Amino acid sequence: MEAPAKKHRRERDQWVREKEELEGDTRRLLLQLDEQAKLRELDHQLWVLSIRGEEHLKQQISALEAQVKSRDNAIRLLKDKLKGSQDLLNEHSESIKRLGQELRDSRSQCYAQEEKIEDLEMRCLELGADLRGKTTQVDKLLASQNLSGSALAKQLQNQIESQAQTIKELSVKADSQEDKIQKAQEAAFQLQKKARRDTMDDSEIRVLLQNEFMEMTKEWAKEWSVPELNTNDAAYKSEILRKEFEKVGHGSQLKGVSPRIVLTALLSNFISERIFQQPFPQLFSDGPSASGKSRPQMTATNFSEIMNRLYAGFLKIDDTEAHAWRSQIIQLLDKLQTSDPSLFPGSGSPPEWLTTSRTQHLAALATSFTNGPASGLLRPLSATDTKQRTQDLVALLTTSSQLSSNLWKQRAFPTIRSFSYFEKIPFRNDSREMEPHRIHKLEKGDQSKDGEKVGLVVLPGFVAFGNEEGEGYSKDKVWAKAVVVLA
């Protein structure tokens, strides 16, 4: 057995070792705790710095945002001032152009009047010299023959007085030329107005569209439509009519309004598509060529497509020049149609075949409409009344054709607003582009229907871009509001 003393020493040594190890672990733990305390202190300091930095950053951001907002306001004010200055500059430019033309016209008037004055002055000088010569002759005769009391002296004296009166009258005429020069400005305005005789102002165009297209279209539909139709009538079941109606309104509206309103919508859309939307008229021409020889027939489709494709191409190159070209070509076509046929010897002169071609085309359009999808909305007639109905429609189409020509003569660019445009826009009673049909009985300022969808366009709208100076094609002006029925 092991001695108790030895065993006690071994246990004590083991206890000492364990104590030392425990003390070492304690020291290490204290170091770790000290390091953790330092780390927490560092974390706290970092948190404080981050808070302070974030607040400082927010303050800087707020200051920068205030500066940006201030600069944005300044830029907006500068843009407004620049826009106002640009508008003023444009007005001044137009005024300068007009004044320049007026000055050139006035100068031409003045030069012409100055030439007349110079002619009168030369005439006065010649008469003065002639008077002096005659006076000298009289003096010589009186001195040599002593005939102061004779008839010859009286005769010569009368001639002298006559010449003096003539000189006086010429002087009065010369003075009157000064008044004419002062009136040259007024004459310049008159000449300018005469030079622009093919130009119509917007108010005149609005009146013509209202009276010669919209009112006449409504009157024709009112005169020749069936009074009413049963919803089960074959006309309403026609698939052809439904497809045609979808060009002017939603299919559900077909049975919701009277046949007269439906017929008005179909006819106005028919005229818009076939006449107003075509800048260049459709011509059937088999007349002689410029050399007098016969030529192959040019169909309406060929002429219209060729001219419209050229116009579309020119628009991509230079829209201002393209609009001017279109305006000039249509003016020339109208002048050619109304020119004196005697200027073109032989049969088939351009004025004759232009007139014949347009007449035939409009008659074909009238027949196409009355025999087309809308035929079921027309009331049955006798042969005589049917002929009268066709004649009335041809008259309406002829008036619309001439009105369309007048619109496309302008330098402004006409655009038609149909159902495809308005079906995407909520209705507003104060809209500048549309107005409600009378069936809604909406008074001015009544907003009860605002926001509703447009269900039917009875009469299309007319909008134009640009002006007669060939400028401002980014700005539009309303020539006629569309008349709509709400869904």
C-alpha cells in the first residue's frame, strides 16, 4: 500500500496544478471579457457616429433637394420666359414679314407715282418753255408793228392765258400724286388680300362645315330614312349593316337609337372616308394628252393612290413644303376645272373631262351608298321619289366635294376625328372636340354625364394643324366638334 504521506503530497500537487489551470482560465476569461467590453464600447461609439453621420447626411440631402427644387423652379420660370419670348419673336417675325412685303408693295407704288410726277414735271417745263417762247414772239410783234390793241394781240394773249391755265392744272395733278403716294399703304393691303383670295379664315370654314356638311347630312337622313324599325326587323339583323355600323359606334348601340340617327352616322362617315379624307380627288380620265393624242384610261384609284403616296413621301422629307405642294396642286386642279374651255381647242378639253369625271364619280358614290349596307334604313319609294333621293344625295356629295377641295387648298393640315378616336376618350361636356347629341338634353355646364364612354359618333369632328403661313404644325385648332351619343 502507498504511504499516506506520499498520497497526500500527490493529491496536493494535483490540486495545485488544477488551481493554476483554473487561475489561468480565469485570467483568459477576464481578458476576453475586457476585450468584449472594449468591443461593445467601440460598437457604441460606431453607432453614435453612424447616427450623427446619418443625421448630417440627411441634412445635406435635404439641403441638396432644396437647391434642386429651387433650381427646377428657376428653370421652369426661364422656360416660361423663353416660351413667351419665342412666341413674341414669332409674332414679331410674322409682323416683319408682312411689313416687309407691304414696304415692297408701297415702294413699287411710290416708284410708279414718282415716274408719273416726273412726266408731269417734264410736261410743265415744256409748256413753260413754250409759253416763254410765245411771250417773246408777242413782245416782238407788239414792238415791231405796234399792234397792242389789235385782234392779233388779243388772240396771242388768249393763248398765253390758256397755256398758263394748262400749267396750273398740271400742277394740281402733280399735287394729287402726293395723296396717291400716301394711300399706297392701303393699296398694298388690298393687293395682299386679293393675292390671298383662295385663303379662308377659320370662322368661315367652321360655318361652311356646319351648314354645308353637317346640317345637309342630317336633313337628307331625316328626309329619306324609315320612321322606325322593329328590333327584329331584317335590317337590324343584317351582318353587313352591323360591320358598317362598327365604324361609327359600338354594336350594342345599333338598336338603341332611331334609324334616322343611325343613317346620319353612316352617311357622314361614308362622306368623310370617300371625300374629306382624300386630299386629291378621284378622277376617271380618258381624255386627250397634252399633245392631243389618245392615251390609256387612268382610273380613280390609280390617280388618287399615286398622288396620295407622293404626298405621304413628301411629308417624311419636308412637311412644310409637302403641305404647300398639296395646296398648290389642288388650287391648280380647281382653276383648271373652272377655266375657259375655249383655251383648249378640240374635244375633251381638261375642264370638260375634269367636270365629267367628278360628276360620274359622285353619282357612282351616291348609288353605292343607297344600294349598300344602309339600304335597309331607307324608306320604300316610287321610281320618281327614288330618282329625287339620288339627286339630293348627289347634290350633297357635290357640295361636300367642293368643301373638301377648299379645306385641302389651305396650308393647314385637316384631320378627321371619327369613332376610332373618340371611343378611347371619356366624354366631357366641356370638351373642345365633341358635344352631346340632343337626345341627351344636356345643358351647357351639366357634368352629370362626364366620364361616360362614347357609344356612337353621329357626325365626325374636324381638326386642323398649322396655319396659312406654313407654320405651327404642332398646334391644332378645332374646325368642327364631333356630335356623339353616349353608351
